[in-house]
Amino acid sequence: MVEAASLVGQTIAGKYVIEELIGSGGMAWVYRASTLEGRYEVALKLLNPDLAAQDPDVIRRFRHEAKAASRIDHPNAVRIVDYGIDGRSAYIAMELLVGRDLATIAEQESPLDPWRAVDLVAQVCDVLAAAHREGILHRDLKPENVIVLGEPPGEHVKVLDFGLAKIYSKRPGGEEFTGTQMGAATVVGTPEYMSPEQCKGGKLDQRSDVYSVGVLLYYLLTGRVPFCGINNVDTMLRHVKDPPYQPSLLVPRLPEAVEKAVLKALAKEPSSRFQTARHFQEALIKMAFDAGREASSPPQAPSRPPDSGQILPPPMTRASMPSISEEEAALAAQVRVAMPQEPAIPPFAPAAPAPAASPPAATAPAAGPMTAPNAPHPMQPPRKPARPGGEPILLWIVVAVVVLAALAVAALVVLKR
């Protein structure tokens, strides 16, 4: 059995010297590596040799990922330097990034200024539009797959991990695609960021990626994902059936145009969403231009979630993000889930967080952990949360009434004497 750390110092394909392990997953490991002559460094993604030995087809899938990613020539896409086979494994050499992923930024700074979030997501839409023109869907957009270089207002986005990308046939004369049925209605992705049609194992087109970007924008604006169930299947059912909680109820000063764009991207029916990533990007750019970014102010979170009767999902962190299991998939009646071939492994060296210039904006308090006995089924209306402290208040009222009654009786007895 080969250990990831044991490869440090070795040379891969006679070209790259492994310097440091920077990420690992079930399918592949990512290293910081340098060329033999030391001219430049790369992020080297190496297929687990043991996995390749067990399943020869995994090398084909790994090469498919490299080919798909190398076709996307865009400044917001991670650049593929080289890929190939080395002995009984395969590798992909990518540009080495120094920055933070959106998951880290959201955990440290959410809720983000709305126009900053709009700018970041508009860049994501730009690279998606380029991928869609090549007939490639991402299918696993999430904060961990978006790296941000630099600091505001000059932040630059890089989208990674097209490992779950699917090649689609492109119709002549436009950016439309014919979706293809995924094998055995099996869905691959991260439940919190999957479109309703992806959750159902249905046909996908570029509007599925648009939905995932809508979830991403919702998360940056509020610090929460719109749907988070008690397990993966429950989360997916909520994507299919439940309306999203209005982001302006979590962030009251959120611009109305931004909220409308988010909710449009999160429409259950693909025909009701932005029809392309380019359309989504254009809408975001227009609203930022119309509002004037220099006049915007950071959103203020409410002191407590508004009492609307809807159960709010807890804020998501990487530690609380559930993974997909085949056992849960087997329990779902109409929604089947499959384990992704590998988790996201960003080819970047995390940058040290910049010191805050001012205290961070207050975030909405988290709803308590959702547990199976108390969580409503997605097909049923959510229960209205009980008022905190209701029972103690009622008890004191009863005690006060009893005391007053006793005093009144005592007063009557004294007067009669």
C-alpha cells in the first residue's frame, strides 16, 4: 500500500520533483512540485496507485478529467500544464495557486458585502460560460472549488476540479446543449449544491450549473445554504420540493435586485432560471452598475432569525458538510445518490488570512442542530418554533394569581372582623 507522504522527494514522469503534500482524497493526492531544472512550480495531482491497480478504468476517468479541464482556456479556470501516465498511475500538472477558497472566506467573513459577492460569482459565471461553449458541465460547483487570489477590490477567481465534469453535445449556432441521461439515474455531486433535476437523477444541461451558482451566491450573502436536511437524501428532497428561505429575511439590507437574481437562479424549473451562465453574469453586472458599488454598505444581520414559522438550516462549514453514501441512496425511493469519485482537492497553497481592518459584521445566529425527531419532513409544512422561555413565564403568572387571591381573601377576613 502506497502512502501519500512517502512520495515526497520522488520524481514523476521524469519531469516533476515532489516537494510537499498539500491535499489528499480517496482517489488522488495533490503535491507542490517543481520541474527538474527548477524553472517553475506546479500543483501535481497524482492518482492513487493502489486505486489504479484495483480498477484499471479509473485511469481512463482521470485522463478524461484532464482532457476536459485542458479544453477550457479562460483566465478564471485553473490552467492545466501537463498530464500523462507514470508507471501504474496518472498525473495532472496544474498552475500552483496561492489564495483562499470561498469556503474559508465565507467562514471568516460572512455575510459578505453583496456587491463583493456579486463580483465573485460573476467571475464564476464567466468561466462557466466558456466551459459550456466547449460542451462541458461542471456538476460540482461549491465554495471549496472556487479559489480567490488577491484582496478586494482586486480579487480574481479561479474555478477548479472539473473531475465530475460531463461532456455534452453542443447544438450548432448557440450555447444550448442536449442533456444525456446519467447511468441508472445515479447522481454525482454535493447535495447542498445540486439542482433539483440533478437530485432526481434526471437530464442535465447548463441550467443545472446555473442553479449551483445560485446556491453559491446565496451562501456568500447569508452564510447559509438554502437547503440543509437531516441527511443527504432529505437535503436533496428539499431541493426538489421546498421553496428557498428569502435571503433578505436573513440579511435585511440586501439589495432587492440581488435577491431577485438569487431566487431566479434557484427556481425549481430550469425554464424559469437564467437560461445560460452568460445571462446570469450579465444580470449581475447590470445590477452592480445600476446600483453603484461605491455606494453600497455591508449588510446588517438581524439580532435573531425572524419568526416566520420556517425552520432555518444551520450555517454550513466544511466540517459539517455531509458526504454522500451509497447506503443512504439505497433508502431513497425516488432519489438515488452515488459517492463522488473523489472529493475536491484544491491545487493551491492556502494563504495566511489578512488582518481585519475593522470588526467583522455580525452574523445571523445559527439555528440549533437539526435532529431527526424535531425536523419537519420536506413534504410537510414546517412547525412554528416555540417562543423561548414560554413555559417559565406562564408558571410565574399562575403563582402571582394565586398569591393575589390569597391576599384578597385575607383582606376580606380582616374587614369582616
